[in-house]
Amino acid sequence: MDAWCAIVERIRTEQRDQAWQHKIFRAFRAVFESNARLSEEGGFLFNTIAETYVDSALMLIRREWDLLS
């Protein structure tokens, strides 16, 4: 039973963290979409934020894959 509780807690923690990261990413995207000047001048920043978000999501999948292997 303790093993199942640990698995469920890990899943809950990973899902919560991923949800927060996605919310923050959407907030940054909204700022860049609503501000044309920022989009033009700070596009590299948005790309960095997007790449970081994607990398984080892929690492989540990779960690899960490693646990299954």
C-alpha cells in the first residue's frame, strides 16, 4: 500500500508542477500577443520561454520513460 501511495503522490506532484508551468507559459504568451512592440523587440525572449517550457515537458516524459525501463 505504501508503494501505491508513493506512486500516486509522485504523479500528483508532477501533474501539479506541469500545470503551473503551462499556466505561466500561457501568461507569457498572452503578454507577448497583446504587446506588438514587445513581440517585435523581445521575440527572442518568447522563443527562449517556449523552448524552456517544451524542454521541461519532454523531461517529464523522459523521467517517466526511465522509470518504466
